[in-house]
Amino acid sequence: MIGLLAVLIIFVPSFWHSPAAWAAASYEDGLKQLADGVAEGAAKAKKKRLAFLDFSDSKGAPTPVGRFLAEELGTQIMVAGELTVIDRTLTYSTLEKLHVDHVDSDHAKSVRRAAKAIRADVFVGGVILETPDGLQVTVRLISPSNAQPIGATRGMLPKSGPLTALFKKEESPKPIANVESPKEASQPVGLGTHRNEYYEMVIRSITLQAGRAKVDLTVENLSRRDLKILCHLQETLLKDEQGTIWHQGVEHNREGLCTRGVELAPRRKERAVLTFHRPSDSSASQVTLHFHEKSPRRDASFAIDGLKVGPSPEPAPTTP
């Protein structure tokens, strides 16, 4: 433990600069100094093989800028030639195979298995905070043995160079609606919809068969990266008008969203089915879907209410 604290104490101060100095630095200089800080921390911790993770925002969500900077920093370190940077595709495919959506202490055992499979000595993660002076980037070295940080470095990057195009794309204004000649409002799709920054879920129909409720839905990947949508089996449920809960069973959901999940490329849409046991004493014709995620957002949840049990209002679309 003393050794780990020493790494943190030595590693962080050696890379601290004033905001004014960072504001004047170029993107290339800032990236190089961050890479030097990571390399110095890895050397002090005696780590040679680095597995980079997508950098996130302050809420822990990955962003296009975060993914880009993780790739840039890994490339900078790899070009220097002193350390080995593991292919990010291999890293994420291995983590996904072991059902690890976050490298943290809650997944310590699986993290150790993933590190062993790709022969990673340390994981490298980061957090990005947007400030008036630019991007404050905190990079952490994370031990595979317990998924805890063993070192960190922090720096500032200006919104210049290759970052300019990324921020322009994110900040591009939305088209202004024509208020003079409004178009006829489009008809709602399906029974209900939930949309977040990662995907859109549309409930197409809920039908009853032999004491079971079959929920037919589609999910579309709205992000710019491959996405896996996975939910908690026991915590994803229906609740009817009387407050009675309709649970899922493994036997009817072996290929469902809460057991295998759905993997989607950017802008792809796929159909999925959830099957719930309908209690014998329930005669409700309207329910609420309570959806509890495991991926892409761990432990996020939402509800889609006012869902009528009955035939589909329209046929479910096929995958484009």
C-alpha cells in the first residue's frame, strides 16, 4: 500500500501546470506532455503493456472526444516505442466477452481475467472536463489485480488542432422549424418510445398468449460506435394498472435483451422480444414497462407507461 501511495504522490505533482501555461500550449505539446506523464507513471509502477479505455465525461459516460483522445494518447505512447499499447478492439472485445462494462472494483474478478487474456499490465482510463481554458484531462493507471488506480496525471488541452472539427460537429445548431407553415404532426410510432444519447427503443406491440405477455420492440443505435444493449432480467418488468408486477422468466427469454442482449453497429436497428408471466388475477389492459440496464449504462433505468395490451398498430420494420 505504501508503494502504491508513493506512485500517486510522485506521479501527480510532476505533471501539474498552471492554467495560463496550458492555455498557451499547442494541442500537440499538450498531448505529448500527457503521454510523457503516463509513460513516467507506468515506468515507476513497472508496467510495460497498457490497455487504453475510452475516456469519459464527469458523469462517467464515454464521449466521441473521449474516445478520440484515448486513441490519440495511445498512439503517441506507442510511437515512442518504450511501452506496448494493446489494440483497443481486442481490449473491448475481451471485456465484452466477460460482461465487463466498467473497469472498477465491482468487476474486479472479471477485470483480472480480461487483463490475463490480453496480457495487460495496467489499464489506462481518463476523465475529461470542459473548462474556459480548454479540456482538463485526468488520466489514471488502473491495476488489473483490484481495478483500483495506482497513478494519475492531469493536464489541459486546447480546443484546437484535430479537436476543432469534433467540437464543431457537437455544437452545430439544430435546424429552425418553419413556424409560418407548420407541417401536419407526424403520427406516433408504436405504443411508446424511450430515447437517450445511446439508443432509441420503440414498443411495437404487447400481446397475450397462454398466460404470457409478449412485448415486441425495436432498438436503434444512435451513437457513433458499436453498442451492446443488455438489461437485468429480474428488474426489467411490467406493472399493470392495479400495481401487479409481471416478471420475466429465463425459460422464455434465453435469447432476449436481458440474457444475451443485442449488439448494434452505428445507426442499425433490430427487433427484440421480451416475454413476461401474466398473473392469473390480472385483467389489466394497460401496463408500464420498467427497463433496468446493464449496458451501455450500468444500472440506468427508465419507464415507458401507458402501453396498451393488444394487437400491433403496425408491422415491425426489418433491419435495414
